[in-house]
Amino acid sequence: MATNPAEKARHHAGREVAVIGIGQTAFGERWEASFRDLVTEAGLKAIQDANIQGEDIDAVYVGSMSTALTIGQEHVAPLVIDHAGLADFHMPATRVEGSGASGSIAFRQGVLAVRSGDADIVVVGGVEKMTDSSDAETARIVGSSMDQEWESFVGATDTAIHAMMARAHMDELGTTLDMLAQVAVKNHDHGLKNPYAQFKRPITREQVHAAPMVADPLTRLHCAPLSDGASTVVLCPLEAAESFTKKPVKVAGTGQGSDTLALHARHSLTTMAAARAAAERAYAQAGWGPDSVDVAELHDAYTVNELIALEDLGFFPRGGAGPATLEGETALGGRIPINPSGGLKARGHAVGATGLAQIAEIVSQLRNEAEGRQVKDARRGVCHNTGGTGATAVVTALEVL
Amino acid sequence: MATNPAEKARHHAGREVAVIGIGQTAFGERWEASFRDLVTEAGLKAIQDANIQGEDIDAVYVGSMSTALTIGQEHVAPLVIDHAGLADFHMPATRVEGSGASGSIAFRQGVLAVRSGDADIVVVGGVEKMTDSSDAETARIVGSSMDQEWESFVGATDTAIHAMMARAHMDELGTTLDMLAQVAVKNHDHGLKNPYAQFKRPITREQVHAAPMVADPLTRLHCAPLSDGASTVVLCPLEAAESFTKKPVKVAGTGQGSDTLALHARHSLTTMAAARAAAERAYAQAGWGPDSVDVAELHDAYTVNELIALEDLGFFPRGGAGPATLEGETALGGRIPINPSGGLKARGHAVGATGLAQIAEIVSQLRNEAEGRQVKDARRGVCHNTGGTGATAVVTALEVL
């Protein structure tokens, strides 16, 4: 057996996999829709998009972070089956949880199920219902994704941890507040063009600077919202994909990485080793790298995260992401459009659904169906989805042939 | 593509998989040991048993039910990596959650990862820390595995739901209180011989009948405890297994099934369709069925569950499990020994760890290392692990060649 992870990944033994259907709900404060409503809406859209019936489905995966604390419910995978009208098929229904990366981890497990031959048609859903919780409850929920004993219990908040990363990025790499703020400005501009986006209003860098401070240097407009929403994707073996859709999208590579839960134990505050490991594995499987990528969705929970991700995934050298953002290279029409959906900042961050909303966006782009936000001739795309403050990362490489 | 699930399952495209290492903690009220301590203890034992090093591990899966409510922590997979000293390898670390079936689902995802070629060596850990919670908190935790809106919120408890199943089994199939009680008596007898078991005292049917009533007809001695504990298993491709161990155990089949979360929506109270579907898939992959099984671990959260499982997995016809139990056919030395570990009833039920403790027990049996509880010449074994009141079920078929 090979000992180099990239070498191993390149030679995965299984079948090739394609995305044949996508479905999303609008993200936002969806007070009229329950957890059950959201997951069913996105699921039915994806099933229709894939031209399949319930009896065709071999397995279901569900990504959701903290259903115990948001809706008082664990064991949500069979709940999803039930409310989608699929209970009588008794298929495997599996929930995965990896904080904000839950959706992409679920997608990845679905891919492995098809590659292994365990399932032919797999439905992967991500869902979260965040806005029914009070601010205090939400703080507890978000804190549960960080190291409870070493961070949350002693008062560190998610924003405070990311503020440390932002300060370190500024100190080590020369990143400026304008560069950080431009991430939010760009993603709000993109969100204007996405019918599923939570925020549809343009903002300026001055507004970002002047917004209420949350954790210095991050004002409120550096922070993504916590949203309600769901997103679903349907997978099948690549060789069978054309019997379901004229526009299959190949899963070229999937990589996942981990790191310490607590920030203080990591080797650097300005790069995420979990994301670098995930990207290395995904690119190795795909057989191509960042220079081939036409469009990407990156996990911009805070503005600094997009800059770190741009560098971790190899789109820019260390310290290069901020200046490039300021110069418009990552905007629609720029050299490498990032977060055409609006990203977490403007599309919204329905935690367990976010990774699958990223994949749905890239699939739309590669199908040339992204309408007002379409990246011209996009053939290869990447999604980057992280959990907590970066202890989990998943990178997914997608392409049309 | 085949449309019959069993037909599909039989032809999985991936590599064969073996268990090459196991490790367990004692189950019980482990007030001296934290979640982190438990998972590390079991993990290190399994890694030593498999003769591997940290750098050999390609992926880690963690099964745990309700860490948000027990230890205030989601996102536990990277926590496990960190506390096992593995953070610097940045391997994929994935938590799955399916209530009491979490451990077996994690095992199954690990098997799919190896089959697919995504990973060669996979460590799968299950862990739960139940006994630091108050009775009220525990009721909330257990209730979160049932249908929160339709069952728990309106006052149905886990024991009440299972009491309905027990009454239905008595009414429909002629099962008696003595038959139910004998499950607990037998499993306490078995637990006496397991060094990891929580309860090491024999009980009589009279004691079961006379114990305090929880939900008629289930007295306290019909109910498994909720325990602290962890269990870990190491997997690799079957073809490589002999380079790690002299006694590899082949994963002959793995099946998973689902059903409605709420009991009222199911077609029967006396059989679990999720378990029947899981068993059908596992047997189909293995190429053998219940007649070939030498030993099994079944999910006896309540005494009635063992009888239902005995019938769902085909060891006895409907209504036959109770009389067979009373006649000693399922005891050590009987025709088909069930729960030689003591089962959930006597070994204990550390929720997310239970499925992996079952697998560790069967692996010990197939390696001929189960000492005082060894089933003579055991070559084929089965594990059956369910979540909630039966909305999730996993069946695993293991064999030595």
C-alpha cells in the first residue's frame, strides 16, 4: 500500500461518480418553514431535477450540525426519509456532523458509497434551522463547534477566534482592512444575482468599516449570518449519468482534512492545515490543480476565511489574496471568480446546508445555468467548506467533460 | 443497474475489507474518566492490537449520539484526532450520528471508505459519556432520538414506546413475561464472563418480575443501563490484513435500513422493517444467512428487542424467539448463543460505543479469544444495532476464512 496520501488518493479503486440533480431552498430567516419543511422542499427539487423516483434511491445522507440544540432532535436522517415520503423503502439513512462542514462531509460519504458499489443512486441533503434560537442559545450552539473545554467555556467566541486570525493575517502578510472588507463587498454584489441568497443589497467598504464592532477588527459586516435553509444533491455512477440528465457533472476529486479543534494548538493562525490537506487530496484525485479552476465557492464565514482559503487552495501565494481581491481578480468577470452565489456572507450560512449549496452553485455554473452570475465557459470548479474554526475541511473538485 | 437492493448489494464493486484490531474500555459509571479519556483509551488499545502507527491511519470515523447534550460539544471527530495525538496527520475525521446505532453506522462508513479505495487503514471509534447528566437531562437526550414533535413532546418516553412493543409481542405472538425476563437473566449470566461488562451479578426471573415497574410490562430489569464507554475497531483491505495480524476477520456483509422515526407510523409493532432490510442486505453481501451463524450480538436495549431481533434476523420464526429463549437455545452452550458479551443489558449501553463493542465481541469470538465466554468453533457471526425505537438498524456479518 502506498504511504503518501495523495498517491493513495489518486488510485482510488472505485467507480467514477456524477452529480445528476440539485435542489435548494432560499436561505434566510425562514420563520414560516420548519426543519422538516426545508429539507423536504430542497429534496423534492433535487429528485425532480434528477428525473428519479423514490424507489430509485439506494441511500440517503444528511448533513446537519446541531439539531439537538436547534430543534431538540437527534437521529434526523430517518426523520428526513419519513417527511420526504420515502420511509417504505427502508433505505440506509445516515447523518454526518462536522459543524459547518457537515454538508460537504455528507456529500463525500455519498460519493464513497457510490464509488464502493454499495449504492447506485444516493441523495445527499444538508439542512439547518438556526433562526428559531435565541441569541444566547445560538452562542451555545456555535460554541459547541469549537473546543468546549479549552475555548468556549472560558469565554472565547467564534468571532473572537476568527478576529485573531484576521489580526495575524494583517500582521504576518500585510493584509489591510480594505482588503478584508472587499471580500464582503464583492460577495454582496454577487448575492444580488442569486435568487436563493439571503442578502440582496450592495454594500460599500466604508459601510463595512463603520458597522458595529463584534470582535476587533471584525465588524458585523465581516461576518456571515446564521441562516435557515436546505440544499440537496443527487449522485449516481458516472457511466449511468446520461440516462438521467443531459448535463452530468463529474465528481473529479474529494478530499477531507482535520486539525486540532482548539486554535491555540495549531501551528499557524494564517493558514488552515486541514484545508491544505483536503485540497491536496482533491486535486490529486482530479489530476488537475488550482491553475485549471474556472470558478470556486469558498467558506467565507468571516471575510478573513476567504483570503486564507484563496491561499490554502493555491489560487494565490501567501499574502497575495488580499491585494488580488482589492483589484477585482476574484469578482465575477475577474481572473478567478470566487463565491458567485454570494458566499456565506450574502447567500447565507445555513450551517449543515452550506456545503451542498456550494456544490449546487458550482453544478449550476458548470451546467451553464447560473444566469445573471454565470462564469463564461466554466468547465472546472472547486468547493471549500470548513467546520468550526478550521478543524475540519472538505474540498470538492467538479468538472464537465 | 439492478433495481433489487439485495441484488445490487451482492455485487458491490469495491475491495474486500477486514478487521485487524479491536479495543474497548470497561462500560459503566466511569465518573473518573472523561469523554476524551474514554475515546483515547479504546483507540490506543485498538491501534496496538492492529500493530499500526499513527502515520499509517488514512481516515477516522467516530460514532456518538448526543455530544451536544452530554458534554456541550459538537464537532467531536477532530477532538478525537487531537486527543489521540493524531492531529498532525490531518486525516479525514468524520462523525456520524444515528442514535444507538451510531457506532455501527460509523463502522459501515469505514468499510465503504476502504471498499471505495479512498482509504487503506481506517480507525472507527464509538464513544458516549452518559452518566454525568441528571435524570432530567438524560430523559431529554433519550427523547431526542425519538420523534420530538410527535412522541417526546407529548410525553412518550423511550421505555413507554418499547413497553407498547412488548405488549404487542405478547398479544400477537404469545410471548410471556417469563420469556421476556429470561433474556435479561441470560444476558446477566453472560456478563459475568466479560471483563468489560457493567453488571457482574446473576439475576433470576423472579427478580426481574419483582423489580420496580418503569412502563408496564417492563420493570427496571428489562431495561439496559445508559453507560459511559468507548470501543474502537481498525479496518484495512482484506488482501493486506495478514501483514498486520495473524487473525484477520473478514467483513462479509454490511447492511443498513431505516423506518419512520415515530412508532405510530410503522406497519407493525412486533417487527422492525429497518432491521429486516439491513439483514437482507448484509446476508446478500455475505452469501450466507442465519442458518450459518455461530454467534450473534443483538441490540437488547429492552428485553423485547432481543426477541424481535431474533425473529427479524431469521434465527427463529415469528413467535419462536420467546420459547427458544426460555429453553436455553440462545444461551452460551445453546444452539445459537446470543449476546455472549452480556448484551446491552449487562455489558452496558454506551450509546455510540455499543455497535463497536458488539463488533469487538464478535471479532474476539471469531479469533477464539473470548476465553470464559468462547463459542466453540465460531466462524461466522452477526451484529445487530438499532437507533431510537428502530428507525435505524445496521446488521454486520463477520467471518474467519
